[in-house]
Amino acid sequence: MLRRKLLRTAKVYKVQFISMILLIALGIGVFVGFNAEWVTIGKDTDAFFKDCGFADYRIVDEDGISSADVDKIRDIEGVSGVSRFLSVNADVKGSSDQLALTITESEHTSGFVLTEGEDYDRWDAESFWLMDKYAELNGIKPGDKLTVTFEDLEFTGTVKGLIESAEYLICVRDESQVMPDFNTYGYVYASPAMLRKVIEQQVREEEPDIDDDVMSIAVKEVCDETFCQVNVNSSMDKEEIQAAADKALGRTLLILTKDENISYSESRGEMNEGRTMGAVLPVLFLAIAILTMITTMNRITISEKTQIGTLKALGFRDKRIVRHYTSYAVIISLTGAVLGMVLGYLICKMVMSQDGMMGTYFVMPDWTVHIPVWIWAIVLAIVMLTIFIGYLSVKDLLRGTAAETLRPYTPRHIHRLLLEGTAIWRRMRFGTKWNLRDIFRHKSRSAMSFIGTFGCMLMLVASFGMNQTMNNFLDTFYDGTAVYASKIFMSSDADNKDAVKLAEELEGDYSASVSAKAGDKTVSVDVYNITHGMYRFIDKDSNIIPLPEEGALICKRLARDFDAKPGDIVTVEPYGTDESYDILISGINGSLTESISMTEEYAEAIGLTESEEYRINSVYTMTAKDQIAARGDITSIQSKQDIIDSFDAFMKIFYFFIIVLIVASVLLCLIVLYNLGIMSYMERYREMATLKVLGFRNKAIGRLLISQNLWISVAGTLLGIPAGIWALNYLMNLLAGEYEMETVVGPVSILPATALNLGVAVIVGRMIARKNRKINMVEALKGTE
Amino acid sequence: MKIVQFKDVTRTYVTGDHTQDALAHVDLEIEGGKFVVILGPSGAGKSTFLNLLGGLDNPTSGTIIVDNTDISTLSSDELADYRAAKVGFVFQSYNLIPTLTVLENISLVEEIAPDHMSAQELLTEVGLADHAHQFPHELSGGEQQRVSICRALAKNPKILLCDEPTGALDSETGVVVLKLLLKMAKDYGKTIIIVTHNQNIAKMADIVIHIRSGKVTSVDEQLHPLSAEEVDW
């Protein structure tokens, strides 16, 4: 019988029951969704890196790495895998597409995962293993012929398998491309045997009469020169492997860690960003949901006081009554938790799936959503907590005798407010006094309404602010610093004089980037020749500043890492050289990359332009991309719009989370306010009926109800603004390692956030106010208080 | 002058398939300035009568005219205005607003009643001037009912409608409250209609209306009503 009562009571309190389930589902959903996302990124990419033998270190020597060098590195204790590795952007014959032609001597290091076709065969000189996404978008299937050309080498073969490689988890042409374009750029693996065959053909074309022994030596030499990189799997730290490799090979080598590889660093970046986001706003979100649920649960139990007393008077044991009423909490929290887990899974899946947001950025075979044990444990703890609160509420009511429990619940008596007796109080209308006293009489309900609107405003301001901050960041860099219409990427073998000439022809500016070691960091030393104002610099407050004539600008992140101030000297050592340069820091600037920027004159003064690593690699011009003639020393040309578009695509993932947060915040605010509003309506039902009997019109009573909600919402909104800005600053500081963003929260963020928060309060207020039309004065005023 | 006229008034309640006439074809007229007691057993339709007269409920059929106004056709807002101007209620359970002080509970009607009386003066008259700034829960039941009477009178209505006004009070306090109620009604020239099943109260009335099974069974005019002191409580 009690079971029937359970169902019927649930029907009576259906609004509260549904809202509690929705609250828990939303809270858990957002929390699980945000946190499962970064955990899933970590686990799925880690598994992919492991399956592909993703290299821990990349040892680079521009002069080439011989097979003897490889043997020496393999002999280093602590090295578990070694493979000479080649990756060059090759043109696809018959189209304007490019593929990263990749050769790894050992498929166990920097290899790939086969998704269709035949396994890799390192002795097969006639076959390719092609990126599956590129193949799919270009209608290429196993068995199809493919030809790619790199410089004057032509590689032709049959596509034997479709693959995915962790080396190209983020498959971009170069650092200038932010988002992959699988339609026009992918990667293809060829065997070392194919490389040897192609080199052999080239040698034979040059020297048709060459004998086999000489040919073998010639091919080996060319191969040794072609392979400039050896990829290594090792658990050693960088210093250890640097020392061991330098000693083994007898020369200083450039060793890049996996953190310097875009696939690894970006996936870790995404993971850390997700972890930071997941640890702040969704936690707050969950806290509001739980608090509101607890308040509602407690109040429902209180409103069942007489029924609890009746059961007790009838002879039901306390244990049975407790079990009965606690089962409401069990049903609500379990249903909410299950729905929340499903919602969280779906939120995560919307991002982390082949067809999801991250699917446009990462290419990997396994997109399994991972919900770690600690998330399950937190959800379980939430369920247990709500059940425990439900239990305590009933237990508290059962403390007295049956007669005491039978008495209807009377809210705490009102006490005088501090304001009373003042002139302001005397001038207040009765409705104002009534509402003010009611707020203090029902403190927990009022506090929850406040926390609900405050928390939602905080999240809305933080979400809109994050959006504004990001847009400001992009505007600063793309409108502020990049004045040019096109950026031309010069090839690595382009002559500096030709690049200067090209810049002159196009009335543009140019820059050279030298990759160098500074302390234990890899930095980009960027040398600019700005005569046409194609590129500008900003200080740490985003004001345009000129490049100093004497000294260089250091970006904010490096300045922080090196604790560098104007007047300090930073020493850099360009990779691939034994040189070092002392750079005078003259200012700190905002930059997209971790860089030190200087004029060509200053670079000349410190001798950097004489370095063999000094190569002009970018030319900036106002000439449109399609007006620039193709030539051998130009790798690619990007219009400013291309860069902005590709960043926009990248930003979609970010915006998705912002939208999820905004929608969830509005929903949370709506549910919290409606739930507490209904509770307030029920608790003041009798008072409103009295007012109605006295002759107050429905509208006037409605205004009373709305105004209390509005006051609390206005207070929550006003205090939520600084709290939202604080939360955003906190988040941005945590994310500071990734971006150099200045928090910007202006009317663009605050106005829509305020409109949404107060809009929800007004809508909910009107929904509840409309209910007073249905107040049954006769029924409401029956019985005793 | 007839202040209340019920013309063939029926109020039917429908519950599922079941319909019940709480009042059936009631025809009744009440003179202004009289003290009327409506008597009847539980479920007879007394409260329905009072609710219809007070504009808390609408008749299913028939016409109710109060002070020359047909209230049976008024809209929700017009009924509110009617309640604000023409009738004052006194309930068994006082129905004071717990978050307003005694004085505020009375003066809140100033916002709706165009012809309201002074709350402070009324309080002085009922001997509660010292309690003006206390909250209802700080008063005894009798005191709370006195506040309730003040609130009903503060609107300066034509009619005072009282539903078992002494029902929640002990008999001694009940008599005090009743005496006060009658005195105030007389002093201010109000028609007072009390619904009760206390036969003793009926002894004090000018007119006693008996209701049974939704029908008015008798309307008795008492030429010599007793005073409260004369009634054997």
C-alpha cells in the first residue's frame, strides 16, 4: 500500500520531483560531460600513441643520419625503439593536394594503425599506406594507383592499406595551418624499399652505366643524407638522452621531445584545457544543483509532516516510515544520476567522436568515451548524499511523539529586521515589507534562490566573457598585428636574397624564424624587416608598439618562465649550430607563439643574421593570394582570411563548450527558480488567498510574487557579475600556459548574461504569478493554522 | 432597504460523475444594518452561502444582488474590487499574514479600500493599541481574532461576513470577541452575517436563517434578541 502512496505522492509533487531529477541530471551531465571529455582525450590518444609507437624523442641532424648512427643510438641503454624517419610534404600527381610522404624504417616506431587493407611490409617497394580520411574524401580505395612527387623524386605505387598514424594525430601542413583539411592534405606511408627504389632510379638516370656495387653505395649515401631525423622510443629524460646520443655519435644533436610535436603537445593542451574547465564551472554547476535538490527534498518532507505523523499514529514503525520517505530520495537521485550519466556521455560523445567536434581536429581510430572510476565515485557520492539528506529530513521529523508529528508544520516565527523602525521602513508599502520579511523567514529557500541566480550569473558572465576574451584575443592578433593580406611561406632551401627580392617586388615585409634553445625551452627567435607596416606588435596590454631598435621583445609566457624583465639578457642557442647569442630584452609583448622578436638591424648587430640557421621563411604582403605567382621556393601562401577561417574551425570546439555552459546555466537557473518559486507559492498560498479575500486583484498579488523573485535575482545578478569576472580571471590564469589572453569582460558579455538571467527570473515569476488566478480562496482558508 | 438579495441561486459542485447542489434555488432578502445568523448542520450549505455572498465563489445559476450590484456576473477583478469595498471577512482561523505586524495587517487594506478607516483608531478601540507592532504569533487567539475584526472593519464595508468567528476560541474568549464584534458592527452601522452552528449566538440575532440540504428552511425575525450577557453560554 505504501508503494501506491509513494507513486501518488510523487504525482502530487510532480513539479518538484521532475525539477529535482532534471537538476541532478543537468548537474551530473555537465560535470561528467566536461570531465569525461579530457579524460577521454588523454586515454584515447595515449592508446593511439602506444599502438603507433609514437616517438618520445626526435633526433635531428640536417646533414643526415647514417644507418651506423642508428645502430649507435639503438645501443644506448634505455632506448627501446629507433627508426630513421622522413616526413616531407609531397605533391599528389594530378591534383593540387599535398600528402606528407612518410617513411619509417621500423614500423614499431612512429608507425600507424591499419584500418583497411593489407599490413605494412617494409620490403614492399610498390605500395603505399594512405590516410583513411583523405582516401575516403578523395574516393581512393585499396588497389588504386597513386603518385606523389617531392622535389625531383617521383614515388608511384598501389594503395595497399588505409591507415591512421599518431604522428599525424593533428594532420596539418605546417605550423601556419591551425585546422586540418582532410580533403586536400593527408599523409601517406611508403616503405624504405620504395625510397631506395626511387633513389636508385634517379641515380641510374644520372649514371646509366653504374654497376650494382657502386649503386648500392650511392643509394646508401643518398639515403643517409635524406634521413635527417631518427625517432626514438625511450623512457630516459631529455638530458640523459641528449648526453648519451651526443656521446654515442660524437656530435651535438638537436633533440626534440614529444612535447615539441604538434600532435602530442596539442592533444595534451586540449586535455589540460578540458581539465581546467572541468574543475571550475561544472563543479560549481553541480554544487548549485545538489544544494537546490537538498533544499527541495527537505521542504517536501516537511510538507508531508502530517502524513508522517498519521503513519506513526497508525502504528507504522519509524524504520518503515524512514524507509518509505527515503525511497523518494533514492528514486530521484538514482533517476537523476542515470539521466545525468547519459547526458554526460552524450555531451562527451558530441565532442569526442569521429563525427564530433574533435573529429575535425584529431584523426585516430578509437573514440571510446572513458568515464573514469573517480567520476563514478563522485556520482555515487552525490546519490548517497541526497539519500542521506532525505533520510535525515524524515528522521528529524520523527524525533518527537506521534502527536507532535501530527501537528502541521508551522514555519519559523518572524523576527524583526534591522531595517524596521527606520524611516525607509516606514515609507515602504506593505508588499515590500511582506516580501522582505518572507525572505528572512524562509532563509534556506531565499538563499537557494540567491545561490541559483548568483551561480548562473557567474557562469553566464564567465562563459560570455570567455567568448569575448577569445574574440578579443583573435581580433588583437588578426586585426591588430597581422596587417597583411597574404603570408608567403618560403621553402627551407629558399635563398634569403630571393626572399628579400620577392618582398620588394610585392611591396611587403619579411621575417626569419630561428628555432633555438633558451634554458631548457625551445623558443622561436623571430627577426623582422618591417618597412611597409605589414606586421605589428602589441605590448602586454594589447597596445600597438614598435619593435625596439636596440634589443628585442620577449613574449609574456617566456618573460614569465625566464623571469625576464626589460634590461635582462637572454641567451639563445640556435639548433643545429654551436652558436649562442645574447639578446637584450627591451620589452614584453603579446604573441601567439613562444617567441623573441627583433628587428633585422638588431639581429645583424648581434650577428644572428650570419647564422647558417638564419633563413627568411615568411613574406607578408597586401597582394592577394591569387595574384602571387607560384614558384619553386614558395611552399604555400595563406590569405589572412584562410588563417582566420581555420582558426574559426578550431574555435568551434571551444564555442561548443561555451554554448553548453550557457544553455545549461539558463536551464539550471530556470529549474532552480521555478522549483523554488513553486515552493514559495505553495508556502504562501494561504497568505495569498487571504489577500485575495481582502480584495487584492490577481495582478497585484502576482506582482508581489514576482517582485520577491526579482529582488533575489537582481541581487544574484549584481553579485554574480564580479564573481563571474573573478572566475574567468581564475580560469584564464590556469590556462595562461596555453594562451596569452587578457581577460576582457565588457557590456558585450555582461548585457546578454544579465538579460538571460533576469529574463529567466521574469519568465519564471510570470509563470508562477499566473498560478495565483487559480487560488481557491474557499479551500485555502479552511482549517486552522 | 434590502442590502442582500438572493434570487433563485444554485451552486452545484461536480466531482467526477457526481454532482451535488450545495445551494439549491435559494431566494432570500436581508435588510441592511441587521445582525443575521445563519444556522444549519455541517454540509447544509452555510459556508457556500457566505462564500457566494462574499464574492469568493460564483453561483452556478441565479442572481445575487448586494447593495444594488449584481455580483453574480462580475469578472475576477470586479469581484476583487467588490470584496475590497463592500465586504469584510472574519474567519474562524483569523488568517492574519504572519510576516506583517498587527498594525500592518490592518493597514494593508488601505492599499485597496478607497474608503478605509484608521487602523490605529480601530486598534485602540479593540484595546490592542499596545500590540500594534507585534507579530500575530505573539498574540493570543482572542487577540488575533480582534485584529481580524479590525482588518475586516478597516475597509469600511457595508457587510461583515463571519464564518464561525468564535469556533477556535474558548467560550469565555469567544463571548468577549462576539461582544466586540457586535459592538463594532453597531457603532459603525454594518450589516453583520455570522455563519455558525452555535445556537446560543442565534439568540442574539435580529434574523436567524436556517439552512438544510442547500435550502433555506426558515427565516425568523427575532423582535427581542438577547444581549451577550443574557445568553447562557
